[in-house]
Amino acid sequence: MPTPTEKLKLGWIGTGRMGYEMAARLAKGGCDLAVWNRTKAKAEPLKKHGATLANELEDLSSRDIVFCMVSTWDDVQEVMAKMLSGGKKPRMVVECSSISLGGSAELRRMLAAKGVEYLAAPVSGNAKVIKAGKLTFVVSGPKAAYEAARPYLDMMGTGSSYVGEGELARIAKICHNVMLGVVIQSLSEVTILAQKAGMPRHAFLDFLNKSVMGSMFTRYKTPALVNLDFKVTFTPHLLRKDLDLGLDAGRHFEVPMPLTSLTRDLLQTMIGHGMSEEDFATLLLMQAKASGIDLKPENVEVGDGLS
Ligand SMILES: NC(=O)c1ccc[n+]([C@@H]2O[C@H](COP(=O)([O-])OP(=O)(O)OC[C@H]3O[C@@H](n4cnc5c(N)ncnc54)[C@H](OP(=O)(O)O)[C@@H]3O)[C@@H](O)[C@H]2O)c1
């Protein structure tokens, strides 16, 4: 694991599924890390890795770099305004949640007015991917700020891609998650087709995963698709938010996105059926229902490609 050359004081906002694992990697790496989460109990276990817990968001404003990983732009806006309300300011904010271009630009203006450097740094990977050390970042903002934050980004995964100034990272992340949505729907369709034609899901996915179409994503989703374990990694609501961000961006840049529109409606249908508390991969169950199949777990041990 790479180590930063300069020991900066880090702050962390948001220890949900993603934020917790990301902060844990910094704490385990020996960083001086102060953490705040709205539900404090969720951040408590980070103490055993050496992190300290902040009682108030304002306590983080005296750190050098503050990372933020919450849910939506509204949440980001709320926590940032609160953190800066005490008059102090960090040197830099690295915002990692998946938010809109407009929200990110507004945050840049808000932080610039206070003289705070800002990197947009959304991520690819789920909590399991972070644990496996395979998280990736896409980053935009001032290059010098990126170089200062880079060692910490490297500690949280396999590295980062710097894509330029401003909010470019947001569009890269939106494109990425649009593809995630379309791919899980497509994977559900072909997996159900293969099953209805007579083969077990694990056999079909074994072939697909070994082929040129296989990916880290198709492999780590395979245990869920085979054994129907839909413990949440990413919620249907968060995926819908990202598909909506993609459709908004398509409208803004005048780009037709027919597959995204269709996938968004299929996801909405699933949410409308009350299927919103489990993982977004329950799109498989919707596809099975639409195909007249009653799915059963295959109870076959399949790898997730992460270990
Ligand atoms: N899960 C994934 O696979 C994945 C992958 C890539 C990117 N993302 C993105 O990463 C972000 C976090 O996702 P997640 O899966 O970690 O979500 P999550 O488990 O629901 O965690 C959300 C976090 O945000 C906090 N939060 C939400 N609203 C808040 C508010 N108004 N004020 C203060 N704190 C607030 C929550 O605090 P509480 O604990 O108090 O609720 C929690 O710490 C999202 O933007 C998501 O789209 C997720």
C-alpha cells in the first residue's frame, strides 16, 4: 500500500456502505483520520483502526483534507454548509459521492468562495470491492490538488484516473453507472433466457465469465445471480438516481440514450412493485417473473472474482 509523503490531518464525512470501508483503509494505513457520520454508531468500529470520531461536523473544518461520501447532492450540500458554518475551513475537500454536474459545480463555487480547494472524485466499486483493494477513482479539479490528494486515493484502492479540470469526473462516473444499469439488465435477460432454455445459471455464467464478455462486474455479481443472495451492495434507488443523472446529461448535451431510458423504466417498474430494499441485481427476479419462471437458489459455490 503506498504511503503519503506528508502526514496530513484527514477528515471523513459519511460512513455508509462505501464510506465506512474507504475510511477504514485510510485508518488501517496509519492516517490521522477524524470521522463524522450522522448516525454515529455506524462510525464507532473505525476507532479500533485508530480513527477518532468527531461529535460535530464543524470539528472537521480544521483538518487539511476532508473526504465526503454521502448519498445525493442535497445531502452533500447540507453536510458541507454545516461543516463550514463555524468559520474555519479545511485546505481541501475531496467529494466522492455520485452527484450531478450541476451540484458539483455549485459545490466548487461554494468552496472557492471560502478559499477551499476542491476535487470531484467519484468511485467505481462496491464495499466488497473496496475490501478487496480494488476501488478506483475518477478525479477532476486542479492538478496540484490532485497530486496532493493522490497518495490517499491510492491507499483506498488500485488508483485514480485524472480526467481534467472542473466537473469532468462527474460525467465520467455518470457514464460508468449508466453502463452498470444497462449491463445488469442485459445480464439478467440473457441469464434468464439461458435458464429457460434448459441450462443452470451457474453453468451459463461460468462460460460468460471466462469469455471476452466476462468482466470483474459480471464475476462479482455471479454469486448473487446464481444463489439469489440479494443483500444490498447498491440500492435500486441509488441506481435510479444515477440513471436519471445520465438522462439529464443526455438532454443537456443532446445525446439520445435509448437503452438508458428503457433500463430506467424497468428499474422504476421494479421499485414500483416494492422491490427497493434489496440489491439492484433483483432485476433478475423481475426478468424471471416476466418470463414465467419461479427462480430458486442453485446453492452452488461460485467465486466472485475478487479474492
Ligand atoms: N454502494 C455502491 O456500490 C456504490 C458504488 C459507487 C458509488 N456509490 C455512491 O456512493 C454514495 C454512497 O453510497 P452508499 O452505498 O455508501 O450509501 P449508504 O450506505 O446509503 O450511505 C449513505 C451515507 O450518507 C449519509 N447521509 C445521507 N444523507 C445524509 C444527510 N442528509 N446528512 C448527513 N449524512 C447523510 C448516511 O448517514 P447515515 O449512516 O446516518 O444514514 C451514510 O453515511 C452514493 O452517492 C452512491 O451513489 C455507491
